[in-house]
Amino acid sequence: FSVIIPARLASTRLPRKPLADIGGAPMVVRVAQRAQASGASQVAVAADSEEIAEACAQHGIACVLTSPDHPTGTDRIAEAATQLGLAAESIVVNVQGDEPLIPQEVIAQVAACLEAHADCAVATAACPIVEASEFFDPNVVKVVVDRQGRALYFSRAPIPWARDAFASDRAQLPEHLAARRHIGLYAFRRNFLAQFPQLARDPLEQHESLEQLRALAHGHRIA
């Protein structure tokens, strides 16, 4: 598998975030170093500015320049995968450019998850939610999956909703509630990644501000 790291200099919430200093190196470089330790055959940054490209070059990190107009990171890595000439059957992992402490093992696990699910176009990660405060926080994205481990829906709303338990108590989660926190790390099949920018943005994606809902809305499975 290959890893592509989208990096946008004009970050809305924290301008120039990819270049923020983390222990003497730009944040995006720290992310790339984690990715290099994951066992990936290739790691590259997909940047929207020469400044990011120069910072990567100074630290020996491969980088490709992409359009500054991409609406999402997935659209950005789709362009980068084309520039890199990745094979149609290859697996591409999108590692967010603001995760300098991401465990390298998880990168490899997400790639392996997609390889193991031949019927899925995308794979991602999740972990259990145990605190009610996290479950009800709209900044924490939740995911519900089927019995085969495929995503049914992602939401900022608290799902699944325990009707009877929450009618009397919302201070703690009921036992056996399958509450999962989505971790924004994706593996894509290269041939699907090429299609992604052409898919119409769905109202669900726009309301939730969750780009993975575009894939689900168009009938593509996420492991």
C-alpha cells in the first residue's frame, strides 16, 4: 500500500497548520515519518503550496503539488495518486496531515482491512466509546456497522440511540451499546479513488460535513 498525506496551507481552523513546529520539524513531516514506519511501499505529501513542498524537500519527504481548490482531502489525494501513477488495483491510505502522533500500526491495519474486504471500496478505523460526554459530543463522529463490519452510517449525532435507557439517564452509556468513535483514517482502492471526485456531493455529506457519506450515498461499501 501507499500513503498520501493531504496538506493544505490555508487551513480554516489553524492557518499554516502543516508547517507548525513539532519538536523541530513541521507537523506534516512528523506525519510522514510515522507513515514511513508503517510498512508503506511509498509515502508522499499532497500539498497545495510551494512552501509545503519546500519544507518536505528539506526533510527528504516526497511531495506533489495539487490544486488549491479541492473541497476535501480525499479529492486532493485523488489528484496526487494520478500524478504518482499508482496502479488501479493498488491500495492508497489517506493519513490526515494533522496527526503527528498517529500509531503507525493503525495505518497498516486499515490497509489490511481493505485488502481483506474484497466487496468494499474503502476501509477506515473506529474504537469503542465508553464516556457519555464523548458520545453526545458533535465533534466526535460516530459510526454504526453491520455484522460483517461494514459501515451503515456515520454521524455527529449520538448513534445508535438507546431509546429506553436514555429516557431515564444520559449520564452514562448503557451496557452493551455498540458505540464507536470514527477515526478519520482511510484506505481506498485506487480505481475507486479516481471516481470519487466525480461523485456528486450528497446532502448527507453536506449537512454532517463528513465526506465519507458521499461514498455510502452512492452505494459504495466501507469496511
